[in-house]
Amino acid sequence: RVHHVGERLDALVGVPPPEEEEYAGADVSYKYNDARFYGRYDYDLNLKKTQRGQAEVWYTVTPRLLATANFLFRNPRIPYNSIFTVFDYKSITEYEAGADYFVTASFRAFVRGAYVQYSGDNSFRYTVGIGNENLDLRYRGNTGYAGELSTVSLQGAYPLLENRVVPNAGLTYTSYRLDDNAARESAVGAVLGTTLRLIQALSVDLQGQWVHNIVYKSDFRFFGKIDYWFSERLNILH
């Protein structure tokens, strides 16, 4: 009875249920000569606070060299009125810079470095890799407050039948420890799936995921997603 009375009171005062999330957001992109800009802002209407703020810049230094800079502010995504709201969670701010060098028109090497700021502490993340439009091989490391982490990942996707079928696969190996006194652990993950787009407005994603770590010796999960895009050309500007 107390639970049902509480639900009625929440409804009367306009408190959303724990499973409900409401966000308002906007994003914008702009290109000027050799530079491209992107910005995004998300606002949590239930908690009345900024959920995410993001800004990115890409600058073509030479035809082969691309410089990037990113800023990201985010709060944990926690539904209003859920049990997790009682915890004192903090926001995270990231500053990242990097460069891409195109060895050929489609093959590139890249490097990234990110300073991640937590409440009262910080960490550093670095990434190096090579890839093209179908394959990506990268190494990523973390130091500082986030712990010691090293990850090698290989991901690929190849479009078939004029992009109507896009098989994808990935393999990841991670070695980590939370601090200098902790034992080093490892984890292995693999994904295999495909995207089906038989008509322009409808796409179906299917993916199987396998994980082996200290908690799960062998965990397999299957995911499916259907997207339907509603769009209309207004022809306001000519």
C-alpha cells in the first residue's frame, strides 16, 4: 500500500517514474575553409542540469595532416527518482588533442592524448593506431586516477550489396589494475554482427558479444535493434 500511495503522490506533484528520462538537446556543425566545427548540448529536464556539453574542431594542416581538438563535459546518466540518485556522483571533463596522418588517400595513422579531470583528481589517456574506412587497429592506455589500463582492439566492417548489408566484427584485449598495490587482471571481448538496410528508411542491427574476465569466465549476449527514420523535405530555402 505504501508503494502505491507513493506512486499516486509522485503523479500528483509531477515527479517522473524511475524508468522515465527526458532530455532536450541540440547539435550544430559548421565548415569554414580548412576547419570544421561541431558542438552539442544535452539538458536533463528531470534533474534540471546539464547532461553533456561537447565541442570539436578539425583543421586540415596539409593535404595529408589533420589536427583535432575536443572538449567534453558529462554527468552520469542517472534516471530521476532512482536509487542511484542518493549517491554523490560527480561530473567528468575531458580535453583531448590529436593528429591524423594520411599515408595514402584511404590509409591513416593517428595519435590522441587526453587530460581527464575528475572531482579532486585527474588521469591521462593516450591512443595510437592505424586504419582505413573498413579496418581500425588501435592501442589505448590510461594512467592516474582511472587506474592503469592497456587495451589493444581490432575492429572492422565491410559493406556489401551497395551498403544494404554491412557485416562487422571486433576483438579486444585489456590488461589493467586499479592501483600500484593491486594485482593485474585481464579481459578479452569479441563482437560479431551485421547491419541490414533493405530500404533507405529502415535498418536492422544484429550483434553477438562474448566476454571473458575475472567475473565471467564465458559470457555471451545477443542484441537486436530496429531503426526507422522519419524525414520530410520542407523545401523552405531554394
